[in-house]
Amino acid sequence: MPIVVNLDVMMARRKMSLNELASRVDLTLANLSILKNNHAKAVRFTTLEAICRALDCQPGDILEYVPGDLDEAGAPE
């Protein structure tokens, strides 16, 4: 998928753990982990808004468009 989620990068910049972010945005650790590891097929705007609020960032800091087809591991096919 050409959309890459850079949630781990923003979490590292803000020195925030997955557990802390999950509690701040009221998501299960499992669902947040799916998003962080680029396995999510969709994200609700309300979830994206909560993540941006918790990390003090913009959606473009988290989501990135990478042209071309990528496999599930994020490598070009």
C-alpha cells in the first residue's frame, strides 16, 4: 500500500511509549499497534485527530504517500 504510517517516528520524537499513547487516545494497545506497524487498512478521522492532539503534530507528520506498490512489509513488489 502506498500510504505509510510513521507513527513510531512521531512517538520517538515525543518520547512517548505505545502504552502511554494508547491511554491518551483511548485505543486498545492491539489496535494502535496495528496502525503503528502499517497493517491498518483504514483509520477514522476521530482516531487520527486524537493521535495528532496527543502527539502535538499534523496528520502529514504521521501519514506519508510513497508512490508505487508496496507489499505488506513495506518493500516494493
